[in-house]
Amino acid sequence: MNSVSQVRHFLEEHNMRCLATRCQKNGCIFHLDLHTDRLIIDVDNWGNDQGCSTKLCDYIILYDDQHSHKIILILIEMKSGRSKGTRPLEQIQSTIQTMSQFFCRVSISTFLPILLYGRRPPRTMDFKTLKDKRVMFKGKKYPLIIRHCGSYISEILTRYSGINDFRHYHATGS
């Protein structure tokens, strides 16, 4: 599966209830201001349908990377209140492990693990720990991107993916 449409087709056949149209939970929103071919998976719904008892991240977003013809994979954990310790990192890592068979079928150009926090940022000690820890994905370590709820995907992609030209992504400012 090398495109978002192929992944969407696979999920529609196997678990359509996990498909979402936006990223918003418990008062925390992530603005998806790039309207290219994308897929949003509500991981809670996916996990419930699979009978998964492990705590997983909230959303997986897949974008077609117009430059490499691969997929941009984004895992998002949303915390409207204060998070404890490294729990958000552990939830993202658990999602990677739980869905590893799915991820190995996808050709990925960019991987971004993101923590969005709401009213209160992580405690100073937790924040430092989260910044120092890494998420392991396909044998490589990635830093956790920590942003406030209400952030925009275009800002994060510009800063962390090396993609600066969004003309092909039809940015609309959601």
C-alpha cells in the first residue's frame, strides 16, 4: 500500500468505524489545514474494534507526500489536562508496536510523533524528560514534537519534515 487511497480502501473493507474527519478530543483540536489526500484514523475506535486493552495514541494521520510519492505518517496524542511522566510517549510507542504489521505495508517518507497539550503544559520535569526521550520507529529514533492544542499541521510539517512548498497540498487555513 503506497498511497493514502489504498490504505483508505483497506480500512473501509476491514474497519470503517475507525475513520475520522477531524482530530478533536476533550477540547483539544489539531488543525488539518492541508487538504490533499489524507486519512485520519481514530485509534480509540480502531483499538476498541480490535479488542485492544493497551493504551494507544489518539489519532494517526496519513498524507500523500506529493514530492516522494510515499506517505507522511503522523501519530498524535492529545492531552487536554496535564499528562503524567512519559505516558504520552508510551502511548505512541504502544501504537507503533500494536500496529506494526499495518505500518510495514506502508512506504513512509516522513514520521512525526506529536503530543498536543491543552490547558496546562507538562510539568517542567516531565517536559524535559519527554524532550530527551525518543520514539523508536522502523529502527530509527525520533524526538517527540510537543505543541499546544490548536496547532496547525502545515506549521509542523514545515519545521520537521523539510517540506516547504505546499502548493500541491492546497493549504486552505482551516
